[in-house]
Amino acid sequence: MTFVLVLVLLVLVFPWGGAAIARRLASVLPPRWACWELTGAAVLLAGGTIAALMGLFHVPFLASQEQVPLRRVVEVWPAAIPFAGMAGVALLVQSVLLMRRWITHRSLLKRAWLTAEEGTGDGDLLVVPGSDVDAFALPGYRGRRGRIVVTSGMVRVLKDGEREVLLAHERAHLDGRHHLLSAVVDLAAMVHPALRSLREALAFHLERWADETAAAVVGDRRVTAAAIARAALARASRGRADGYPLLSVTSGPVPQRVQALLLPEPAAPRGGARRARALGMAATVAAVALVSLALAYGLHEYVEYSASQLLGAPSGPSGLWSALDTLLGS
């Protein structure tokens, strides 16, 4: 049963390396591509982790389906029950964390909408009175379409051209439904601690995506950079109300965002470089999917093989599994 442990450990350790590769790849991609790549990687890595834990949790049950008594399973692999129990506890903890996180998301969204009801405005813009300096994209809630919420303190801080940047930035968040990508990766981060770094990376690239959209709308990258810097400085000095599930113009590492806006617009790789990077992204995503699925499936198949060996019955893949079992010292 050493092979079972190797399978599970690979799946549980793989997200650390997979997350590092995904972050590195995102850093060389345009913001839009980076956001989708990070979201896909988070989903696949979280799915692989859950599949591995489910497989380990079901080892005793899979053995019983193969008509192997539980007593015999414990004799061959004494750690089967403890490991299955730990996997069950891990799955239960993940379920609780996911549910709590989801409830937190809904609660914060509800609170934000209650705050937004104090605002006035036309169309998708709501101006909330108060001295707080803030602006954020508020996703739709219970049939209400998304809105851009801006405090009167933020309106006073920015100049006319900079206000246009702010509105274009937040509209980019709403139009691109960036809150969904953010929520997916945030929930995935509850499954495995390695995925928390993807949540931070996604937050940065989502803001970069909105920054580039705002710069294209305004037609001036320097004005866009100045507006973001001014808004961030004003919020830092005056504070903001807590509890908003926001995608805000002042979020993320603002200095890096401003620096990126002072450079030429990032473009998709062209020619050979474009093909190489596109293939690299596809290969990374495919590798994550294949490794996660193959290891989870391998766990199930190995239990079936082990059961057939205990029963003394021939098994189709016994040559392969027997060789692996011998190699790994089971």
C-alpha cells in the first residue's frame, strides 16, 4: 500500500508546485489571459486535491465492494482506517470552510447593498454620502443589477478626468464579471493552502485588467496612472469603511499597477513567442488536469488490484501494478 500513499502525497504536494508555475506563467501574460489562467489552475488543483482525499477516504469501502473483509484490509495495511479517517476529517473541514466562506461572501454582499441604498445617482452609478474615500464594483444581488458605488469623499478627491478613469475601471469589473473569477479562486483557496497565493495573484491581475480597460477608454495611460495613485493615497490617509466585497480601483499593490501603466500597453505575444507561450499555458493546464485525474483514478484502480491480489484472483493490470508495488516496496 506504499503506492497509495505515494499517490495521495503527490496530489497533496502537487498544488505547491502547480501554483508556483501558474503564478510565473501569469506574470508573462496579458492581464486578461492571466486571470483566466489563474482561475483555471485554481479549479483544477482544488479538484485534484478533493479527488485524492475522496479516494483515500473510500479505500475501506472500495475494498468491501471487492468483497475483501475489512479485517483483511487492516491486516495488509494497518494504516488504512486511520488514513481514511484523516481524509474524512480533512474533507469535513474543507466543507465547513467552503460553507463559511460562501456565507461570508453573501453576508458582505448584503451589507454592501444596504450601504449602497443610501446613495443617489443615475444608471449604474451610486454616490454614497460620507467622508470615507472609496469606490468599488458592487455585483448584482437578488435580481438587482450591478452598480458602481462611489463615496462623496472619493468624488471630492479626484479631478474630472480622473473620475472618468475611476468609473471606467469599475465598469470593467462589472462588465467582465470579475467578481465571479475572484469568488471561484477564493473558494478554491479554502481547499488547499497553496492556492492562497493564486488568490493574491488573481486580485492583482484583475485590477490590472480593469486598469488597462480604463486606460483604453480614457485614451491616456498617464492620466489613468495618476488617478489610481491619487485615489490610493487618499484612501490610505482617510481610511475606508470595512466589509465591502469590493473590486476597487485602490486595491492590490498600487505601485506596481501604476508602474505598469507608465509602460506601453501589454500585448498578446506575437509570432513564435505567442505560439510558445500559448502552448506553455495549454501544457500547464493540461498537465495539472492529467496529473490530478490520473493520480485520483490510479488510487481507485490500485485498490481494485490489491483487492484482487488478496482474493487470489487474476487482474487485468496486475503486471503494471505488481511492478509498481514491488518498486515502491509495498
